Amino acid sequence: MTAVLEAPTNQRVTQVRVFRSEWTKLRSLRSTVWSLLAALVLVIGLSILVPAVRVAHWPPPDPNDARNFDPVATSLGGTFLAQMAIGVLGVLLMTGEYATGMIRATFAAVPRRLPVLWGKLGVFGATALVLITPAVLVAFFIGQSILASKHLDTSFGKPDVARAVFGSALYVVAVGLLGLGLGALLRNTAAAISTLFGALFVLPLIVRLLPSDWQSHVSRYLPLNAGSAVTNLHNDAGSMAPWSGFALFCAYVAVVIGFAAWRLLRQDT
Amino acid sequence: MIEARGLTKKYGDKVAVDDLSFTVQPGIVTGFLGPNGAGKSTTMRMILGLDAPTSGTVTVNGKPYRDHVAPLHEVGALLEARSIHSGRSAFNHLLSLAQTSGIPRSRVEEVIDAVGLREVAKRRAGGFSLGMGQRLGIATALLGDPRTVILDEPVNGLDPEGIRWIRSMLKGLAAEGRTVFVSSHLMSEMALTAEHLIVVGKGKLIADTGMDEFIAGASRNVVRVRSLDNLALAALLVAPDVTVKPADDDALEVSGLTTDQIGLTAGGAQITLLELAAQQASLEEAFMDMTHDAVEYRPTTTTGAER
């Protein structure tokens, strides 16, 4: 054989280059841009709508309702919808490549495959965080300014308020990464989206059918309850502490991503 | 250079690729020929590390594809079905792949011009015709200025002008010393571009040979002879490995002898020849002969009647 041309180092695949590639992929799909915009509009829109309704109907007829009033959650109602938009987007970033066949071109360019998974997680996680954090902050301040008319507002400096506000942003981003992990694991849009929403929203309904002494043991560890502990201003005695709940949710996400990485390396595309 | 050794792929108990061993040399166009379902695409996916072989190995330029640090510079590939996200523009598709290897934007522009997609580069690839999709796939394959080019059915969906363009491009790439491996189920297409052939049927290697030898080796190579005394000539020519058959119109079809040998024999016996012509089998006929038993999905008259 003739002298083997060593590949010039300027065409090496590196993790940084894969990040750049995944950023191009993320920003060049209209569906991605619209989903992210929808999440922002929902977060900010509901921070006007929900507090306005509370203020207009204050005080509530039920005194318990007034006692449990959470000014942070009232201003951040949009994050419930945003988690769905971001979660579905996370799924699509991965399953969209499988559905279109793009995954073959992607893995031909990055045959070691795992850098693609890290690239998508990093780029999507960072993008979601950079967009959702300011949106949640803006929503908080808009909400508080509306609640102030009935002196229901709180301030950023009060205990646990900043934690609940930033925690809401982190929780939404983590749901997005869970969606991405499920997309990589299941490789099918319908399967991944139904698994995501099943794990988040259907599991609590099923647990409610169990004997009540079981419920108290199981319920707090469910993904939704563990993950959203960090978003609540006041957690009741049955739920996990804010950061340990969020840590458990991140552990669930990590397990899903671990299985996804394992399947990515082991199975044909 | 691509080297496959004992390459085998099973899906359950169905064998898609069965103990394939071959070498694809640089500097020439090598055709990968076989009927649909013969295992060509599976083999190509295994070369690229997209599918793992059940057993056996395949290397590109001495290493498994996955172990190359600069994969796009080693192999550029056009894969069977379109491997393009339909929502992304051609330009962004190419850019995202180029960026994985630090290939500059200017190179993306270059390949877009090379395949003639300049006008539509900013449009969503989902709206592309089959031919435009193929051109985009070929642009993808050329991005990294690869030493080895693998194209699965590249002429599918191309117009005659596009097909001519592909042919000259493939020959050009080979002339530059690159390894060019092109699959097709169209024998006539291979006859015009490939110098070497790897023929598969039902996942098995049927032939690994030069194009000329492939055609020459086909069983249909016969010499057509017409003379004033066919009977006497036939008697003279017949030998253990020579067959002589009467053709439809007063002529003989002789296999196992060259035109020279027949002419000399006839001359020696003073038999006047009226016609003496080698009937070279087309690649198509040679292929049909060789893969006769290796066609997986043969239509039968009963299933044909269902339509």
C-alpha cells in the first residue's frame, strides 16, 4: 500500500464541533423555534391572566383558599404548559432524526454516536435555560405587580421565593431533557411523548387508586411530585424537600439518558 | 480501500448478508451489483458502522469506520433512502454535518455549486424532487473531500443529464485516486461506469471480477457462423467442451471457440464462410445468468395475476 495519508487534524470530530453542529440543527428548524416561542408566550401570558383573575375575585369565598395562596405559583402558572411544549420539543429533537432518516447522516458524520447525544442535551438544555429563566423572572415580576393591587404580592428577597422562581425554570428545562432522553431511548415520537406524559401526569392518578397509607409513601417520589417540589413556595409535610426532590427528578432523567446512551451504542440505526 | 472479511448480517434467522469477503481498490470505480434485496444496502450500512455485523469485519482504509478520527474525510456516503430532515434547508443540512468535522462554510458553498443546487439551497429539503434529493445526498458525500466514496443507487430519480453528470463525476473521483464504490440494480448503468464488479445475490458473493472478464465469462458468449456446408463444419468443430447448436435462420451458434479458431478450421476444410461473428453477451445477460438462482423475490404467475 502507498504511504497512508493521515487525516489532517483539521477534520477531526470533537465534542465542541458537535455542539456547534447541534446548534445549527436546533435553530434551523421552524418547529423548534415556534415551540420555544410558544413556551415563552405561555409563561408570560399566564402571568398576566391568572393573577388578574385572582385579584378580581379576591377575597375567595373559601378561607382555606386564601390561607394556602401561593403568590409565586400564581404568577408562574404558564410553566405547567411550558413544560409540555419543552418536553415535546425535547422528544422531537431526537425522534425527528429517526423519522426522517437524518440519523444515518448524523451517525455517518459522528460514528462514535455519543457526542451527538451529549451535543443535543447540552445545546437544548442551555438554550431552554437561557430562554426560560428570563421568561420566568419577567412572569414573576408582572404577576407580583398585578397581585400588589390587593397586597397579595411577595418580593424576591423573601425566604424561598428566589428558589421557587429559579426552581421553576430548572424544572421545565429538566422536563425537556427527560423528553430528549426518552426520544433517544424509544426512537419513536408517539411512544416517547406518551411515555413522558404518562410518567409525569398519569402515574399520580394511578397512585391515587392505591390504599391511602401506601400513597403517602409512594406519592412524593413520583417524577412530577419530586420535580415540582422545588417550584412550590410552601411544601406540605408529605412532599420531599425542594432540592432533594429536584435531585431525585434529575436522577430519573439521568437513568433514562443512561439507557438511551447504552441503546445508542448497542443497536443498529 | 474497503476490505470485507466474512461479513455476515442476520435479522433473526433471516440472513441478509452471508459471509461476504471482498476488497474495493482505490483508483477505479467498483460497481456493487445485485437484484433488489440482495443485501447491498445492508453491506453499505455495515461499512459505515450504522449496522453492526453479526460476524465478520469490514474496514475502510485499514480501520473500522468508527475508529477514524476524521470520518468525513475518510468516507463520503450517499445512503439509500433520503437521510435528510425534511424541515431543514439544504444549506443548513450540509452546514450542520460539515460543522461536526470543522469543515468551513466555504466548502459547503462549494459542494452546493458542484451539484447544482445553488437556486434551492435555502429551501426546505422536504419539498425537493427525488432528483434534487439525490443531488443533496451527493453533496453530503463530497463535503469532507473523502478518500473513499460510497454511493447507494446514485442514479435513482436523476434525469438523463443528471445521470451523465454522475458518471463523469464518479470517473473523475476514481481518476484522482479515490476509492469509489457504487451500488446499483441497473446493469446497464454499471456497464458504463464501473471497471470492476462485485456481484451479490441473496447476500452471497457471486462474482468479484473485472467488468470485461465478467462479460466474457458469461455463458452466453457464442459465435454465430453461417457457411455453405453447416453440417460438415459442425462435425469438424464439435469437441468435449464445444457446443454447436443450429440457430433459427440457417446459421450455427458455437460456444467454446473463438472466431479465429472457427475461421481457421473452416479454411482448412475449404468450407466457405458467409458469416462469422462473436455475439458478446451484454452485461445484463451476463448478470441474469449469474444471479438466476439468487433472486430472492421472483414474481410468479400466480401472484402476478392478483393485480
